[in-house]
Amino acid sequence: MDVDIIFKIAAIGILTAVVSQILKNSGKDDISTLATLAGVVIVLFMVVGMIGELFTNIRTIFSF
């Protein structure tokens, strides 16, 4: 596993938190919730891709 992906996930989390706080302070709570949800979905897609690669590697190792 590459350490770079951990930094990418952390950067997305920090960016999402900052944008969310800025939007909440300006009174746009609905858009803040959508921005947070978008950050979670982006990270989820990254993790799902990594899990897919993991299963592919496991399949090739055990030759199923």
C-alpha cells in the first residue's frame, strides 16, 4: 500500500471540513451538508477501488 493514498484521503477530509465550516458560518447549512456528503462519497470511491484491487490480488495469489 502506498502512503500517498493516506495523504490524499487526509487532504480531502481537511478540505471538506474547512469548506463545511465556512458554509455553516455563512448560514448555508444545506449546502454544507451536501459538501460533506460529497467528500465522503469521493473517499468511498477511492477505498472501494482499493478493495477491488485487493480482491484481484488475492485471486491471483491463490489462483481461483
